[in-house]
Amino acid sequence: MWIEALFLLVGVAALAVSVHFARRLLMVLVLLRSGRRAEGRCVDRQVSTHSGVAGGSPRSHPEFVFAFRTEDGTAVEFKDRPGMFGHEVGAPVRVSYDPRSPHRRATIAGPGAWGPVYVPALICLGTALFALAPLLAVAAKEGLL
């Protein structure tokens, strides 16, 4: 009985991660389609370090900070992950943003920077498939399928 509960918990957690990244992907796609555009710059490259799974060896990944000005002149900085190659500090970028909330909804996704699209898409797909197996196994055992 406890193993089914564990499988169900793992499946629900993976599904929650998948939904989170699906929402991020949807936001980026909406910004690409109908967001306002601005010229921006990479203003900082930070390295974020966190412990690995189950307290394993530390892992680090770069986070990039970008800055731009909205149409009304408001200065905005935000973090985004441009993909495998990143950007040099000072490099120009094209920013797509939501004018109602530019601090929370901005991306550099587009030509030359598809990381904000493919990273959440791959994580969403992977965790959704990972969630599907235990959820289907529990449903089949309970006679729901």
C-alpha cells in the first residue's frame, strides 16, 4: 500500500513541475506573438550553485540578467536563460515583454536565443512523461483503466 502512495506522490509532484514549466512556456510563446518589443542588453552573468539531487555534488548553472526600457522609459531588469551559449555582458538582445507587467513577464526568446522556448518545453515533456507512468500504474491497479 505504501509503495502505491509513494508512486502517486512522485507522479503528482512530477505533474506539478510539468504544469509549472508548461505555464512558463505558454507565457514565452504569448510574449513572442503579441508582446511589445524593445532593445535590451545583457547586464550581468551570475552563476547559481545548488546542491545536487539528494544532497549530491554541487551543480552550477549560469543565470543572465538583461535590462531594457519600456515605451514609457521605465528601466526594467529581469533574469532569463538564453540557452546553451548565453550572452556576453553588454551584448544587445531583443526583448519581448508584457507592458502591464514588464518586470514579471519579459523574455529574450527569439532568433538567436531559443533557450527560453526549448528548455521549458523539454522539461515539461520529460516530467509529464515521468508523471504518466506512476499515475497510470496506480490507476490500472485500482481498476480505473
